[in-house]
Amino acid sequence: MTATLVISAHAADFVWRAGGAIALAAARGEQVTVVCLSYGERGESASAWRAGKTLDEIKVARRTEAEHAAGTLGAGIEFLDAGDYPLRRSDDLTNRLVRIYREVSPDVVLTHPLRDPYNQDHPTAGQLALDARVLAQAAGYPAPGEPIGAPPVFLFEPHQPEMCDFKPDVLLDITPVFDTKRKAMECMAAQQHLWDYYTDLAKRRGTQLRRNAGPNLGLPHDTMGEAYMRVFPQVTGLLG
């Protein structure tokens, strides 16, 4: 069975940025595992803080939202509770990700791009994902499980792509599952202001997809899309 691993800095990132890809894979009967490095409890839960919620209450709420969203998309989900604002790289966190890589043995990985001047947690998560991918291939690395191959990595679109020098080279048609993605977005009550933002973004990316490839593919007029950047598209691991 084809397996996809999605590594998300916060509890909602995977929904906005890769929800369509997740839903498409799940609809094909493929296994999708989402790893949330943090709940986004400090930096992405402003409405809860303004409502007087405690840190523990916010973590529970964000976990519940993310679980419902992942279930809606058809994915499994794991939380590492590594903290946010800032999310910090550590040997322990890397080891935990290597374990997950070896458990999932993904055919494809989705994660954050390596530049975001407005949220350093995102490139930190992306670098952790890339580092763990390489270490999980090494036979001598002391983590449970068998070494993996070298799955291709796709970086999903940041919130402000122009400011992050994000230039996608993959546009994914998510029209058949966009209603599912929208339902998953609506699970994220702490960030309701982003529901329409990412709906509008999908429409814009769908327009690009339709104009660049649609006439030849017979895509519908109301195409919805997601954008990705390819990294490590070839199988080039450390094993030899």
C-alpha cells in the first residue's frame, strides 16, 4: 500500500496546505500519516488566549480539532507536543521523527518549505523532516525499525508565498475532494479567519492549473488546486 507522511509544524498547517493531497490519497485507499510537531498552542491560538483559556485547555482544544480534521480527510495522526513559538530542533525530536519514518516507510513526504520570515517554526519543521529522512536511511542510526529508502519530498505552499520565495513546480487538482478539505478546515475553529483565505487560494491555484494544463486534460471549469515545490524528486539515499 502506498504511504504518505505529512510533517506539520502546528496542528492546523496540514489542513490548510496539504488537505487536498491528503484527501486524494485517502480516497485512493492509500495510507496517510500526519505528524504534528506541536499544537500551535502559543502562536496560532490567539482567539483561545483572548477568551481566557489556559495553556493546557488550548492544547486539548487544538488536538481535538486536528483529530477531527485528520479523520475528515481520512488520515491517521500523531502528536509530538514539542512546543511552538519557538519550535526547537533537538536530538530527541529528530529521533522520534526517525522512528516514525521507519514505522511508516513513506513513498512520499509532504512538509514545510525552508524559508518563512514570518514564522520560523515552519522552516524548522521542514528542516527536521529533511534531516530525519536522511538519518532514517542509515543502517547504523540507532533508532527502532529497518532503514528506509529515499522518498521524494514535496514542500507545500506557505501562507505568504512571495515573501518566502516559494515558486511551485507542481500544481495538484483537488477538485474531486475540495468539499472534504473545506469540511476539514471548518474543524479548525481556533482559526476561522483562514477558512475563506485558503478556499480563495485553492480557486486561484485552480485557475493557474486550468490555464496551464486544463484544456489538454479536460479539467472542469471550477478547478480547485494546491501548490507544491519538489525536493529530492529522485531516489538518492545514503545506502550503498
